[in-house]
Amino acid sequence: MYAVRLFATRRSRFFQRLYRLFEAVIVALDPLFRRIGYERLEAPFAFLERNTKGFLFDCKMCGQCVLSSTGMTCPMNCPKNLRNGPCGGVRGNGNCEVRPWMRCVWVEAWDGAARMPEGLDRIRVVQPPVNRELEGSSSWLRVAREKAAEMREARQSADPSKHMLARAFRKAREIEPAAAPVAFEPDAALSVQWSRQRTSVYDAEAGQEKSVGDKPEEGPVGDKPEEGSIGGKPKKGKEQV
């Protein structure tokens, strides 16, 4: 088992590609898995994962697999269960201080990460502590369910109806901006064309209101023609004595 684990670490690039292909397949099968029920698939998947990964990587089924981030070397093989680097007791030849016959898990992990694309960047990512409640569960199913959920959310956020509404709102803002805008109005909203559209709409509404039952207003008294003037009645003169 230990020899197979070292073999997998030496060929970490190949197993990374194989794992990505397998992950894409199980993520694509998410609709089928949801119909069947992830709870029903947990036991058979955990059995298959335990035997497959146990043979190749000496997997301990922690339920939170990080093989792709640790050079295809399971960090749970460390006697201290360290998930973020080696301890200070690594021997000069690279072997473990607890098990002198075994190379340090993190020495192997670094060698495997160096063979993987972006492996040295991924191995530097700090991993959270192990959740013992997930121990023995299938990490394959959990990853498939989580990534499929993220893809569904991304598709929903790209709903074309939402983009149509956003475009319609932008056009409405160009014609009729808010009376008290919370942001600086665009130049298009303050253009002469917009002002003409706004004025023509108000003029049309005002004309309709005046045409319905309105009487012409009379002018002020001072505007009436005086008597004796053109258009007025002639003023009678006084009789001379």
C-alpha cells in the first residue's frame, strides 16, 4: 500500500487530470443524482471511494478530500494529522520522526505538487481543521452537489429576463430621470433632446386641460377702452350758457 501511494505521488499530474475528468462527470450527473436522492447514493459511493482511493492514495476517508491541493498525497497519513505543512520533527533524510521508516507526508506532498500545474500555489492554501462529523462520508458526492449548486446559481443570475429589465430601466432613465437623483445624471439625460421631449409632453397635457370647458379670462379693468376713444361710446358735451 505504501509503495502504491508513492507511485501515485510520482504521477500526480496524471491523477490530477483523471480526477478532474471524473469530477466533471459526476457534476454533470447531478440532475440524475437529485432524482435518486443523494442520501440513497451515499453508502455505495462511500464504499467505492474507500476502496479506490484507499488503494491508490492510502485514503483515510476524512470526508474532506484535499488531494488536488496536496500533490495527490493524503495528509491524513501523517501520524499527527497535520493538514497545513510538516512539523518541526522531520529528520534530515526527509523521514517522519514518529515513523522513521516512512518519508514525511508533507515532503512527498511538496514533491507531488511541484509536478502539477499550479500545484505549488494550491499547496500554500491554508486548509480548515478536520470536521470529524464528516468522517467516513463520500467527498465525491459532496463536491458534486456543491459545484452543481454553484452552477445552477450562476445560470439563474444570468437569466435573460433580468437583463431585459435592466436595459428597459436604463432607457426609461434616459427619457425621464428621477426628480431627485441619488447619483449624477448622465449627459444623455440632460441633453437638449430630452428637454424637448419633456416639454412637448407637458405642453400636450396642458393643452388638453385648457380645451375642456375653459372660458377666456377677462382682462383687467384698465384694459377696457375709454369712453370717447375709438371703439367706445361718444361722450356728450356740456351745454354752453
